Amino acid sequence: MTRALCRFLVLLLTCVAHPVAAQQADAPIQQILQTHGQVIERSSRQTIGPAIDALAKSGLPEAQAVLEKWQAKQMWRHRDSGLFVWADEVDRDTLRIFDFAGGAEIGTVPDDDYAQLKPNSGIRGLIGAALVQFQLTDPLPANRATALDAIERDPEPSHLDALRAASNDEPDPVLEARKQRLERLLTIRFDPDDAARIAAMDGFRGDLGVDVRAALNPLLATRTEASAIRPEGADIARFLEPGTEALSEDAAYRLLVASGLAEPRISRADKRRALEANIDNGTVAGIELATLDSIAARDMAYDALAERGVVTPVATEAEVATALASHVFFDRYIGAPAPVAQAAAEVLESIETKVAINQTLDLGLDALSLASIYFLAAIGLAITFGVMGVINMAHGEFIMMGAYTGYVVQLFVPDYTLSILLAIPLAFAVTFGAGVALERLVIRWLYHRPLETLLATFGVSIALQQIAKNIFGTQARPLTAPSWLDGSLVFNDIVSISYIRIAIFVLALLFLALFLLVMNRTRLGLEVRAVTQNPRMAASMGINPDRINMLTFGFGSGVAGIAGVAIGLYAKVTSEMGADYIVQSFMTVVVGGVGNIWGTLLGATLVGTLQKGIEWLNPSNTLAAQTYMILFIILFIQFRPRGIIALKGRAAEA
């Protein structure tokens, strides 16, 4: 009392001497601060709540400024008068202080007479939560959006009333929708009225938002219990059968023991040691050792020791079975009252059905995306393998060369959009030339000798990998996509696809159209088809098969280079990147049908879908997924060795 009286007298004298201080002391915001002054000055997370609530619920326009300055450690208190001000530090020893009531500058004073309030991180978090209600009605939409972000990160019961008060006057339709959604989510979590919670849930039936499931799942929390009689009540979530996946027999009996409904049991080894420790003159509890040759006899001897108080009473195996059979096991809702939990379960069931449908759609998009990548990687191989019958093991290295070409272009052209547009034709030219050189120098001498061709191109692939390592090193190199390819096309919280994969899919369609145009509308395509069907007849008609083979191999290699640019936009660009696609490329060509573009498209779709499906069934082991896929392809070829669409001509005869 004496201390409080002294402070009051000092405050009174200060107010008499300084009219500004008197005006401060009379302000309603200052009176609230004085009421909780001691708590504010010696604040802790456990005690500061009432002071923050008093400011937040005061309805005073200055309350927001007080909370913001307090949170920013700009609030000071006069050591003698106890008046609160906010201040800017002019220098180490001087403050420019301002009145909370009107915001007017009071003056510049030494800091010796003022104590700075430095709330810790916990108190600043509480202040931030209280500030949300002011930010929700801020004139700036960005500040209102920031407040909604804060609520989404760390919702509290106090936010519910603030959201309800701020939702009616929101002029921005996007923010209004966010506010209404958040208000319903917080109603589900914090509203004491069960009917209001259930009504809020009904609006989320079939909603795929992760936030909805995060709000509903805690309401379905259960506790496993046991009872000698079958319980009844709406709070019973389900009944459990011991020995099933939901409740093992060991877990069920441990529950009985923990509930005091059964005696603990002991392992046979521990029981045997207990019996051995109590052997007395060839007997245990008066029972001859020679008769302890069965589990039942040893149980009887142990029970006899327990009756004498020598060992702890435990249940026998028969008693365990009897106890399990004579009790009922069930899960009881503990996350919410029974009506609320049941309503949450119904809403989640409707959501899970829609989630399953959308997961299937998302898996289909992933499979389609992977199929487009495999199609790009395999289309060049389909051309060379189908028309020429050449097994080119260096095809993956042409993909790698195209990716490195894109990387080199970006070194000189920093504009990523322009660099990609330049890299695509340049990659085609580089790999076209490399393909022509490979055909002229190696492959032309090995026609109709598939084993020698395979070995030769395999050696070329190793050489190209080593050359790439010598030039670019072993570290992965970046091939950066343009900024307009960043992010994903999001349909909902489950279904999305990256813009890069959409671009690759579009590129695959463009190449399909280009290939069909070249093969069906140009002289080169006519000659290629003629050589494919019957090279001797084509030669007799004036077509040079040797020239067609060279151009065809170069064209297929050039397409592989363009595929390398596309693949390098999302995959790592290394000297070994081609090896990641050579197996899938061959599988795509063989499954689809050698030399047929539509077969290659179908083969890529089948291989991509199969791989994604196996990965979905076994997500933790992608290597096993590829192994299963190869086994499936082997079985498929046994039944349809020429692929989905068989080609007539030289490739079919090979």
C-alpha cells in the first residue's frame, strides 16, 4: 500500500508540474495501461494475457498502436510517474517520446528516467494474435491478407469472433471468401455450440482442401477401451476384435491389465526362471520336479508360489484367452462430442471418396506427363530403329548432347526464353551432324550385323560420356527454364501439374505433328517410307537407300537432341543422363511397334502409365518399380513380339 501510495503521489505531482503528463494520465488508453502496469512491466507469457485482452477488447482506437509499439519494443515507461509512452531513440542516451492518446510528440528527453519494455518472443506472439482483429479491418487489402495468413498459420479461439465481425464489411470478394472459409474452419474447431460446428461441417462436404481435413481429423480422435459388458452410446466409434490388424491380442491384453481387468502375464522363460529360483529339496511349492513336464503343471506350480506370496500372481495362457473372450474392446470418441464426431466422420467419408477420384486423376496426369517424356526420348530411336533396323545404344548420348547444347547456349544468352528458342534448333543441328557422322563412319559398315552394331554403338556411347565429362566435368549443370514455366497448374489441393511438364507435353504433340507432316507430305518422307517397305524396289525406282539411311539416322539423332533440351529443363544435366532414358526408349519402341509413330505413342503411354501405377503401389522403392515394369514388358513381348502396331516391311522382317 505504501509503495502504491508513493507512486500515486509522484504521478500527481508530475501531472501538476506537467500539463501534458496530466492529459496523458486522464486518457482512457493510459488508464488501461496503468491498471495493468505492473503486469506489463514485469510480464511473462503466463501472466500477460489479461493485459493484452484488456487492450484488444477496449474498443479504443489507440489500442492497435499500443500493441504494435509494444510488440516492436518501442514502448517505454517513466520510472517515477509510471506513464507509458512510445519513443524513437535519437542516440544512445536520448529519446523522442510520443503520447499514446493522441500520437503527438511530447519532446526529447534523456532515457535515464524511462524503462524500455522488451517482451520476449512468447509475449510478442500473443500480441501478434491480438493484433489480428485490427488488421482484419485495415483499409489496405494487403494488411487484411496478412492477417488471414497469420490466422491460417496459428488459429486461436479469439480469432473466431474477430473473423465474424470482419466478414460482413469486406469489399474484396477474394478476401471475403477467405474470411468466410476461415470463419467456418474456426467454428468447427473452437465454437462451443455443437449445432454451429455441425452446420459449418456440412458446407465442406466433398471439399478437397487440406485445411478442411486438418480441422476434421482431430475431432475423430479415439481412445481404445475395454469393458466386461457391451457399452452403448453415440460416442462409440467402433468395436474391435482382438487378433485383427486393428488390435492385436497382446495389445488387447495389455489394455485389460492397464485397466485393472486382468492379471499381468509373464513370459515362459521368466516363469521357468522363477520356478528354478524356488526349488527346495527337489520340489517347487511342494510339487515334485519330475511332474513339471507340461505347461499346465508349471502354471500350477507358479500359482502355488503366488498363493504363498513368493512370486507375483500372473495369468496363465488359459486365463489370458478367457479374459480376451469375456471382454469387449472398442474405440471411444474423445476429440469431440459424439454428434460432432459423427458429423465429421460423414463429411470426411464424402471427402475421401472425392480424394480417391482426384488422386486417380492426378496419377493419370503424372502418367501422361511421363509418357510425353518417354515419347520425346524414343521418337528418334523409333525412326532409326524402325527404318534402318539399327540398334543404336548411343541414342541416350544424343539426348545428353542436346541438353548440354542448351546449357552452352544459356552461357552466352542470359535471356532464358530466347536461349531455349535458340537451343532447340541448335541442338537439332548439333545432334543431326553427330548422327550423320556416326552413320557414315561406323554404322554404314555394319548393316545387317546387329550384334556388331550394338557393340559398336555401345562403345561410342561410353566414349561420348567420357568426352562430356572431360569438357563439362562430373557435376550436374543447370538448364534453367524461363520464368513463365515456373510453378504448376493447380486444379485443387490434390491435382496439379508443373508448367514444364505441360510444355514437354505440348512439345511432344508438336513433334508428333511434325513427324506426320514430314513422313506424309514431303518427298523425304515418301522416300523413307519406300525404303522402309522395300529397299530394293525403292532403289530400282531411283531412290538412293544409302542417302536415305544417312538422312534418316541424322533426323532421328536430331530429334533426340531436341528431346535432350526438353528433358534437361527439369532433370539434371550430366554425362550419364542419357543412360536414364535409353532402356525406357527401347521398351517404348518395342512395345509400341518398331518403326511406327502411332505405335511409339501408344508404347510411351503404356510404359509411362505402367511405371506410375507400379510406383503408386510401391512408392518406397522406385528400383523395384522399374524391375516389375521390365518383367511385364518381357511377358508382353512373349504374347505380341511385334508390338502393339506391327510394321510391315524391312523392320518387320528383321
